Amino acid sequence: MAKSDTVKAIKEKFSVDVDEALSQKKLDELLAAEDKAAFDALLGDPNTPDPAASSAATGSDTEGKRRVKLGKKAQPGVTFLHPIDKVTIGETPVLVTDDDWTAQKIRQEELALV
């Protein structure tokens, strides 16, 4: 299956946009997840080899970033896609760029600092 088809299938199955920059192997793992919780765990797992995850896991690109997860005012079952990093933000903490969008979501308590 082509990357674009896999991304489309993930969106249909989990109602979440993922970045085509992820490896095909990672996209296939995400698509194979049994439920949303398993999907979120795979997406946020720093132990899974992935170019985006590996730089965050090593801590080399942590300057200008914040570790966030869903906040108390986020609606149940919702996830956010960071507009710059293209990282899905859910119950599992992730590292994202500290920008205006992130700051606004934190002020609105839709995201929480970890």
C-alpha cells in the first residue's frame, strides 16, 4: 500500500491525520493498531524507530519545545494535530514546538504541560 493510501486508511479508521513523513513501517504499525488507545500508544512510543520520534527521544532538539498532553478542558476522545510538527497530541505526552498555537491551547486548558 502506498504511503498516501496508508495515511488515508489511518484517517478513516481513527479519525486522525498523520504525517506522510513517517516511515511506511511506522504507518503500517499504526494502521494495524486494534483500537484508538493502542494507536495513540504506538504514535507516542519513543522506543519505536522513526525519524521524528528519534530526534525527540535523544533530546537533541528540545530547545524551543514543550512536552504536552490533552488538558482537562479537551473533549473526550479528541486529539490535536500540531500545525507545525504534525504530531498527534492525545493522552500520551509528546514534545511539540513552543509556538503561539501551543500557548493558546495551554491557556484554554485543552493542552496541559507535563
